[in-house]
Amino acid sequence: GANSVSGGYEISNSLRFNDDDSAYLSKTPNASNRKTFTYSAWVKRTTQSQDTLFAAYTNDSNRLRISFNGDHRFLIFGKDGGSTNINLTCTPNFRDPSAWYHIMVAFDTTQSTESNRIKAYVNGEQITNFEASTYPSQNYDTIINSNTGHYIGQRGDSGGYIDGYLTEAHFIDGTAKSPTDFGEFDDNGVWIPIKYTGTYGNNGFFLEFQNTGDAGEDSSGNSNNFTGSGM
């Protein structure tokens, strides 16, 4: 797994996804807050594929995913009724196969300023340079947190499988969090994990991958467990 270099908090486990096995986790939740939520996870990419970290999918016309694309750029992409209404394609490349990246995305579509409706962070730094930037309308209800398929490790359409390692996957229902809720900079300026101590909300989950017999077990106390396939 990924380990803190500070010694203060250590991540003991990670889950290996092999894209040749079409490995992923899935769950269909009850509907909850579709405007405001946070996803946070640590990922180590291996073959640099189109790695999907979190997605909700009904069909090709109605979907949303948080992923990397084939150009190694971090991507948040969504369609509603066939029209692209969310597209944040980050300019920086993240192609280092030896690195653990902390990815955090906070949604709050109630914000009047469009750039505040989705905030993306990598290793504690907010990304503000985008190759493409399309934000949802104010008070938009995303497909995430709706009663449809949610996926970790693929887009929902049997594509975009992760090849690599994932750990400390948090979903916070109803709150747009800060990266400092999940990490901090050590004395050498390296972004390292800390223990999350906040609440999770109705559909919130924490996947720390402790149980080898149940890879999708939720440790948040909400029992929002995922089902593994091809693990």
C-alpha cells in the first residue's frame, strides 16, 4: 500500500486492479444529495491506461466520470440527455508509474460562480489550468448520488478499466470538502495522507481494502458496500 513518510498516519492496504481481468467495484445507491459531494482517493497508475476512479452511468447519454484519459490528463466528464454538460480536462500530464497521486474532487453546484461548482485537486494543489472547461449549471442535479449504477475501476460501459493500485477511497455525501481533510504537506513539501475524521452523510463510504474476502467493504459505518468483479 501507500505509506506516509511522516510516520504519523500509515495506509496499510491497497487494492490491485488488473485491466486484463476487467476488474472493478460497483454499487447502485439510493438517491441522495446530487448537488454537493466529495470524492477522494490515492491511485498508483501502472500501464497508464484510461483509468476510471469513480463513475455513475445509466447509458451513453447520461453519465459522469472522474478519470484519467489516454493523454495522461485528469478528466471530469459528464453527459445529460446526450449533451456534454461537464468537461474539465486538466492541462498537466500525470504519467509517473512510480508515484502515488492523491485525487480529490469537490462538487457544489449551488455555487453562483461556475468555477466553484467543481474543484479538482492533485496532491493537495487545486488544478486551475484546463484544456477544456465546461461547468454544470447552477443547482444542477448530477447523476452521481442518483439511483443508478456507480463504479470504481471502470466507466460503467465496460471500458476505462484501471490498471494499477487504489487506496483510501472516500465519498462524502452532502459536503464539498478541502484536500486538507485528507492530506497535508510534510516538512519536505511532500503531500502525505492523514486520517479523515469527518462525517460521511447518507451515501458516504470509505473503502480501505482491509478485507481480502470482500474488497468493496465500507469502513465508514454506513454499510455502503461495493461488489467486486474480476478482482
